[in-house]
Amino acid sequence: MPQGVETAGRRIQVADMAWLIAMGVALLVAIGLAAQPWIRERRLRELRAQSFPPAWRAILRRRMPLYLRLPIALRRQLEGHVQVFLAEKGFSGCAGQEITDEVRVLIAAQACLLLLNRGSAVYPKLHQVLVYPGAFVIERLRPEPSGVLQETRQVLSGESWSHGQVVLSWESVLEGAAIPDDGRNVVIHEFAHQLDQEKGHANGAPLLSRRARYERWSRVLGEEFARLREQAAYGQPTLLSDYGATDPAEFFAVASEVFFEQPQRMAAEHPALYAELRDFYQVDPAAW
């Protein structure tokens, strides 16, 4: 065989081998990607199947009266969510705040109230919870009507960021957990925003189970939002905080606080709103 033909044949063999290797690597990557949801689901089941630490349960019994009101099945479900939350999410203390099991467990339990009966995902886009000892200051640039950017300072007890972070005041977390019937709970508020932000931005319309539900959701929450804005403008007393009149995203978060903490009053005074939130959250707190 001429040398040129032999060399060309070797090149073809090498090229064929490289192609086979590349295809094998691509196949392994594809198999790995396809297996990821199954592997993750198995890991979640294993986490939920673990025994809930007695020390964590003691924290919830001592600090969170709403935990004790939950039906047994929902209480166990909540504990499973907490175990997943604490295994997956990071916590960082700010301004000297120490991150203890009490901090982690109490925040996780209140956040996971919003997930009961809603599937296995535990805030998949959330990566980190930042905790301050008390209220914290946020500085922002806001455009004036003239177009000039004006620096503003806000004192907050909580904030939800769309890039996977929630910021909380530990003082407010404790207060929200200790008083379960005042319609004010910073953890519920900020994690309702997290649900709203799962689609990329918060606008008061979180991801719903069926497309057909959006029309009714928009109508009911739109009417209730307009009603709250009118009542706030005239200084009328309302079940929902006036802060809910800020915009539709804040209305959804404020309504979620009241849904979990004052469900009987909401069901009596705002039955259509209560029904929408009951269908969304898949629980009926008025029956607890």
C-alpha cells in the first residue's frame, strides 16, 4: 500500500475514534442530565425520611405556636420540608447576627408553611438567607419625575431578592412566629414574594396550577387590590395592611400573611380572596 494511502487511512481511523469518543461523552452527559431530576427526587425523599431532630422540634414548640395548631399530617410534612430547606439553603449572619439552629429552624419552618401540599420543590431558586439582628437599612437610587436619580434610604424588616436571596430581621422573625394571629409575619411575607418571583419578577401573579386559573385570579385579586387602595386613601380600617395597597406584588404578600394568621376573618370578610389563596396554597387554615 502506498505510504500516502496508508497515512490517509490512519487519519480516517483516528477521526473515527475521535468521533466515537465525542459521541460517547455526549451520551454520558445526556444520561447524566436526564438522571438529575430522578437523583434529586431520591435525595429529597431521603432527607424527608430522616428522623426530625428532637432539638429542632423543641424549638418549634417553644417559639412557633402555629406549628402546634397544624394537623399531625401537615406538621410531619412541614418537618420534611424544613429538613430539605436546611440541607439546601445557606444562612449568613449580618451586623453581628449569630446563625444558630434556632435561627435556621424558625425561619425555615415559617417559610415552608407556604409549601404544604404543593409538591416537593422547596424554593428551587433560593440560595441564601441573610439575617440581621434587627431592622436594616437599604440604600437605593430611584428616578425622580425629572429623570434625575435620587438616593433613598429605607429601614426594612425583610426583603426578597429575585436573584436567590431573602433578607430578614431576626427580631421581626421572632415576633412573627410568637404572635400567630395578628396578620403580620415577615417570613410569610418575604417568601410569598419568592413564590411570586419564581417566574422572574414579582407582580402579584405567582405560577398557578392551570392556565385557566389566571383569569379568575386576576379578577378577584384585582378587585380586592382596588378595594384596599380606596380604603387606604380614605383612611378606613381594613383587615389587610395598607402596605398591601402599594402594588399588586405587595398585595399578594400581605394577603398571604393574613391568610395564614387570620384565616377565619379573611374567609368571613373576603371570601373570594380567601378561596383563591386556599386553592393556590392547597391548605385551609380556617380549619386548623
